[in-house]
Amino acid sequence: MLEEVERWLTRRSWSSGDRPLHQLTDARAADPRRTSVSVVLPALNEEATVGAIVAVIRRELMEKIRLVDELVVIDSGSTDATAAVARAAGARVVHRDAILPRIPALPGKGEVLWRSLLVTSGEIVCFVDADLKDFSADFVSGTVGPLLTDPAVQFVKAMYDRPLGDSAGQGGRVTELVARPLLNLHWPQLAGFVQPLGGEYAVRRSLLERLPFPVGYGVELGLLVDALHTVGLDALGQVDVGVRRHRHQDGQALGRMAAAIYRTAQLRLSRGYLVRPALTQFERGEDGFVARTHAVDTEERPPMREIAEYAERHAA
């Protein structure tokens, strides 16, 4: 590990308990305009978990104390009761297609995160995946904490254990097999991030609006790499929030995720093009193995500050 990264680990890695809630509310009270917080949950068919997450954030961080100003669920086309459950639990729900309708929406998590900047107002934006189980408010208070108390910090990722079934620390397979090798080989300054692909992180709006957003699975890697080049390593940090339990995807879905992440890395390394931006996988059918080919996410949205509607909204 680079000496720079070792020093960064001692200065920019924290635990959620390092900043008590009263310290965070005091920081907000001192400068409420610059410390407003929006929490965004991107959701697609998450009726089983989204309600509990919304309820915890609303109860612990909006009613007991005033840490979060707005809580928004962006529904990216759910066919179940995700929207109704989230709304009943206390979130504002916005459908992806209702945001920036002049630009047809593309499928993918990054697309939803990008569009969320147009329907939120907080100077700090905290993203939380909607499939988490046994959710703790520490995922929000822990990641926004350094941004509230240290003006030099601009981007904070959550770090945690990721159990796979009954096995501790076996989650995050794409992280260990794809993302971590890519970061260590090509962006070694980011080698200290425990969960580079984690979906729980908080970022200053002033930084988010300057970054391009890969529309699919590559969004977390893309934002992290681009943030490094935009504001430097010392503006990035991570906070230990304990354990993350969520719905695990099957091997083929992980393969598609890995391909999208590799594509995101390749674009940042060379801004080149894949010869064939597709991934062929195999499933056993009645007559043997059947090939199924999936497109690899290749689209990226431009920095939000380049979108006319966003510029007009913030000029008003």
C-alpha cells in the first residue's frame, strides 16, 4: 500500500460512534444552509425492505432529531407495491420517468441517482440502497457526519461487514474479484476503501453536480474515481457502520455487474471503446447449454450542472 494511503487511512477512516448525534445537530445549527441533508433511496421492486428503511430514517433522524431535511424514494419502474409502501412509511416518492422527461430514461441505478439531483435540494446528498435488512440509522448519520463537521471532506463511503448467508465477510464478491484489483492496479490511491462499490455514501452537492454518472452498475466505481481526480484523496473518507445485510444476486447477475464495472474502468483509463460491448452467459436448458447475450452498460450522463433545467432551478 502507498504511504499516502496509509496516512489517509489514519486520518480519513472513522467509526459511526466517533461523532455523537448531538455533535452533528450542533454543526447543523451553526450553519443550517450549508448543512441541509437529502437522503435518496433508489428503488426497484423493494416492497419487502423499503418501508422499514424509510421508517427508521424518519423516526430517528427527522422526528427525534433534525438531521435529515428530506427523504426521497426514486422509483425506477417497480411492478410491486414499492411506491405505496415507501409513501406510507413517510417518504416522498418520485417516479424516475417524471424527472427530466425531455430526456428518455435509461434502465440502471446510476440513471436514478443522476436524476435524483433534480428533485432534491440538500447541500449534502446521502444515497442508501433500498434492499437493506436490519437497517440502522448509522448508515445515514455515520456517512453525513464528516461532511457536517469538516468542511474539507466532500465524499464519504460507508464501510461494513457483508455476510453471505451464515458466512461472515463473504459478501461483496464483485468487489473482491473485480473492483478491488482494478483500483489497486490503476488507482492505487483508492486501495484503502473497504467497500468501494457500496451503495451507501454521502457527497456534497457541489461535487456531485460536477461528475458524470454511469447509468448502470458502474456508477459507484465511476463516482469514486472521478471524485479522486476532481477533489483529491484527502477530500474522501469512509466510516464504519457495522454490518450490511441485503438481498444477494445470483452469479449471472454478478457477471453482468462485473462487466459494467470493467467497462466503467476502461472508459476512465483510455476513453476508448469496447470491440463488443456485450456479455454472453450460459444457462442449462432442456437440450444442453443455451447462450444468452446481454448488453453491457455503456452510457454515461453528463455532469448535472450542464443540464439546463438544473441550472435554471439553482439560479432561481
